[in-house]
Amino acid sequence: MDRTDPKDGIASKPEFDLQGRLGNFLISDILQMISLSGKTGTLTLIQGWNTRTISFENGRITYVAAGARLPGMFDLLIRIGRVQRHQVEAFRARRPGKTEEEMLAELVQRRILDREDLERCHELLLETAVYTLFLWRNCQFTFKAGEVVKEGGVAVTVDGNHLIIEGTRRVDEWIQISPVVPSVFMIFRQRPHLIERTVPEHLLPVYECVDGQRDVATIAKLTGLTQFDTARALYDLVQGRFVEAIPPNKAKLCELFNLAVESIYLKLILFDYSRDALQFENELNRFAIENRLKVRMASGKIIRSDLDTPISPTELVDLYKLFIGIQNNKFSKTYEPHVHQGLMEGLYLNADPEFKAMMRMYEFIEIEGLLLLDMFDRRRAKRPTDGTDTLPQRAESHTA
């Protein structure tokens, strides 16, 4: 780990004030050091193609961004079923210039949402943005003092000590859970009960969502739990012999990824972005080499797949989802909405139901936080014409 020596002078000053690779150090050590020193600056963590930037202000974590887009509070409220996509868009359209924080405060004041809804979403956000970092090993890190980056991410309001304590606790528990639930893309099915047994009440919401098709991440969305809590519940259900794991279908997964990347390449050509299509192909091949994948593309066609790779299906899902997420995030910043939404739209519309479900489950079709399925449903949905807000009111608000 290297530090800047003020005696070295401006000419020899390195680009970063702190840099190195995590080995014997843990991420919690780095976070705690910056926090206790009261520094302002940006910490960047890089593990393969996955990145996080964490902004500190006077030692407090205030902002987190990632290579793939992080969900906002409204995205998470949609995920837990409190609002629908078209309702949020109508509400936003009538409040131009208002920040997300101001709109959320209005919804709480009007008793459309309550504080518990926001706390639940904050917990989901912290899991996606911060807690997963504690599982990273041997990643590179840099810290640049005085530079605060707040772009393409989410604000953090939770105390840093809480983040460190909770992140460390989850790592300890994940060591126990991971042999049974090695990935959030693992799929489970209910076991036949030869002897009548009762599923513990606190595990019922998760158990009822287990159908042999949904993975951990999808069950977490349906139940509104964090992925960590969902994985822990599934671990308990496996230990109680109520459910069992089944790996993703490797052949179907490889076929879906191949179709997806070929579709993106073709659409870039059709939108007259030939140079970007070639760059996309080069990035895919470089990503594959660096992550020990066998898949290769040439002239927009997959010439070799990962079907016979020793990498497990759950690991493939992690890698495929990472690559698609990074590309989608880049496309959303580079192209007009009709272009980056159209890159995968044709494939989705013409896919069979099984592939559509897989695209939703692995978020291959999520671009700028907008699931194309929501967009298609919204086109068919009946819109209100009286100009009033349509966000659902809580039952108790009518008695106020």
C-alpha cells in the first residue's frame, strides 16, 4: 500500500493519495481508516470488470456508484410492489425540477408511503451497493483526497460504522451459507414430503415462492427481502429438507447469452454504429479472456460458446450478468433512449416464454433501470385522463 510523501514535491506526486491491492487487508480496514481520519475524497475498488466508487465527506460515506447502474429509491419501491412503473412516471412528470428526495418526502407527507417503506428500500440499496463489497477479495483500490464523485450512483445516509459492522457480520454468516447457496442465481425447488411436516412460519413467504424456476434474486424481489435474508431463509429451508437446489440450465443459459450479444451487435449495425459494434465485439472477447470464458465473437457471430467450459452455470450467470450490466450502463449514457432500449427489444419480443423469463430473471433487459416488460405492459395499460396522481393510497389515509 503506497502513500504520497509531501516531501516529494508536485513533480513526483502520484495520481492517487492511497493505492494498493487488498490481500491481508479487508475492505472494512480501508473504510474504517478513511472514516476515522475524517478525509474527504473518493475510494475506487476494482475487482476484474466490477467496480465501485465510494465518496467520503469528512470521513462519512455519502455516495456510491458502480460499473453497472445501481437502482434508485423509486426502482426499489417498484421492486417491493409499493408502486407501479407508470404511476411513478406520471407522478414525476407533474413535478418537473423536483429531486427524488423531495418527491419521496411529499409521498410520505401525503401518507402514500411511510418511513418503513423507505427504510426497507434503503436496506435493499445498501445490500446492492455496499454489503456485497465485503465479499470481494484481492481487488485493487485507490483513494484520491479532495475529489468527490457523485455521478451515476446513489446517495448514502446510513452511518459508516453501521455499514462496517453489518457488512462484517454478513461475511461471517455468508461463509456458512455459501456452500448451500453459492450464488443469488441458484434455483431451488420444493421437496416432496413423505412425512407431513410444517414449514416454520417465518420461512413461509420464501418457501411459497420456491417453484423450480425462480432464483434467489427473483424470490428476494417477490418477497421484498434482501438477497442476503432470502439466501439465509433458503439455507434454513435446505437444512430442514423442505427445498433442494437445482443449477441453472447451462445449455439454455449459453444459448440466451449468445443470442443477446449477437442481437446487440446487429442492432448497433442497424442503427449505423458500426464502429461501436466492433468495439462491443472486442470488449466481449477481452472480457471472456480475462474471466476464463470460452465464448468468442467474430464479425458479429458467436463462433465458440461456453457450453463445455468447466465453469459452473451459477458462475456463468454471475459473469454474463456483469458483462450485460456494464454494457447496458454504458449504452444508456451514450445513446438516445430509443437506441439503447431497442438493442434488446427485438430479441425479447420474439423470444419464447422460457427465454423471456430468463431475460427478466437475469436482468438482461434492464436498461437505465427500466425493465422492457414494464414498458410493454405500460403501453397496454389504461392511463388516467383526469390529470390526477394515481399512486396508490394507504387504506388508513382515507380515514384521516
